[in-house]
Amino acid sequence: MKIFLSETIKFGAEMKKTLLFLLVFVICSCQPLVNTLDEIQECKYYSKSQTEHPVKDTLLIMTWNIRFACGGLEQWFGDACGNRSLFTRAEVINNLNNIITEINRINPDILLIQEIDISSKKTAYIDEVDYILQKTSFTNAVFGSNWDVQFVPSDGLGKINDGKAIFSKWKIKSHKLHPFPLRNDLDALTKYFYLRQNFIECTIDLGSNIEITVANVHLEAFSTDDTKKRQVDVVLNFMNKCNQESKSLVIGGDFNLLPPNSEKSDYCIEDMCPDEHFHGGGDNPFHKEGSFYTPEINWLTPFFQDFHASLGLDRYLNTNIYFTHTTNPKTSWDRTLDYLFSN
């Protein structure tokens, strides 16, 4: 079987003044305030009336960070210099419909989505996984949360449940959510409410005794310690284990890392907001969180050396057509952070 691979928050810490309120909330609530995702967990499974899809000689697999269908990056307060934290139902539905139009145009067999909500105030409590499933040719999906909080007091966010999902035209036989190491560069209160990155592993039954392991990854974006490197090591260990067990593997998602041969690795100035300053004398921090990739530039090298990449490293040189990310919608895409690999 040939597998063709298609490329296609910052969370503030202004919460200490609300500590007393939160303690009262925890005491009065029947549920824990935060799902800490400390152990491997099952994902939420979705399915709809199925038509039998034939076994194919090739699979088209796609990854997309849909930004929870917020639409305009300039509006989002998290890392795009905006002031919006909540979106109306009409806005989210319109953005979801645009996303679905593109999904149906490409018509992938398997789709990996990062930053998708199922019950969040910021996206009008719409179950975006179910909405996409019902309006595409996929028959099954699994969702794994990486931010499941009953109430976030910062910026009016309120209830949040968002994460990542895998959509498939075939039965998803098994699924599990693997937690990643957490940031150690946050104070205890912020760390408790902060999102908990992880990856989904699932087994897809293609019929005729053919199975494929698919994993959806989202690595930490804003850590200033060794968190992202520890997460990279977890992913590599998982991939090598799949090799040892002779599993057919496709893994992809938002790695928040640049290609190892990137000529540019510092985006602090491009990502700087009007009230910020970096790279100057006395600046602390000197670099903007999530924008300085130089120390990480070789962390993806083993992925390209030991596995099959949807795009070889040479494809990224001297071209911007494979860029997948920007923090400024007034400019064009300016870097690549999203990848697909197979064994």
C-alpha cells in the first residue's frame, strides 16, 4: 500500500487575584475544576451511518490545525496581538463551513485536526467534531482533549474543552490519548489551568485484514524550558516502538518546530505586538515566547532521517509554498510548523 501524505495558547497567567473565587468554586462543584489528564485515557468516539468504503491501494492523509474555527487570527487574544477571546455561534458556523468546503474539496481518507473544540464558551459550545463529521464523507472520528477546564477565569474564557481529532472513512478499531510532559516554567496556579498537550493514537481497520496506526500530535508552543524536547522524545520513542512491533504508522500534526534546514529561525520581530519589544538592551525576555526556534532547529532531524516525510527537506528550501503558519494575517504565511511522517 502506498500512503500519500498531504500538508495542508498562549495562555495568560493573570489569575492569582481570582484564587479565592476558584477555591469556593471547587468546593461547591460536583466535578473537578480541571481534568489533569495524568494517565493514558480513552478518547471520545463518534460515528454516523456508514457506507462500506472499499480497500484502497493509496490513502490520502491530511493534517490541519483549524484554530478551533475562530476565523481571523488578528482577532484572537492568545498569540495574534488581538483582543477577542469569545466568538459568536454565527461566526463559528461560518468558519466551520469554510473549513468543511476545503475538506470536501481535498477529500482525504484520514484527517488529523488540531485545536478543535467540543464544548467551549469561546466557540459557542459547538461540538466541532460532530459538525465536521456530519458534513463530510468521514464515518468515524475520535477526539482527545488537551484542555478540559470547567471554568477559566482569564479573559472571559469560561468553560473550555478543546483538543485534537482523527477522522476516518473506515472503522476506528481502538484509540487512546497519551499525555505529554508538562511545562516546568510556569507558576503552580497557571500550570494547573494551562493546556496539557498530548497525542492521539488509534488503529484504523481498512478491511481485508489491513490495519494502520495513526497518531495526531500537537507539541507545546510557548515553553522556555526543555518541555518541547521531552515531548519530541516521547513521540520518537512511540514511532520507534511502532517499528519494532511492525505496525504501519502515519503520524502528523502541529509540531511547532521548523524544518532542520531552515535559513531563518528567529521570528520575534515578526510576531511582536505593538506594545512589545525584543532583541534590545535590557529586554527581559530577550526573545518572544514561541517565536525563537534556533535552539530547536535540529530536533526534527531524526524524523526526516529515519522515517518517510510527506515533503523531503530539500522541498522546503528556497520556496514559501509549503509554509503553514503565521501569527499576522496581514502578511502571508511565513513558516512551516506542520508535518506528516510514515514508516
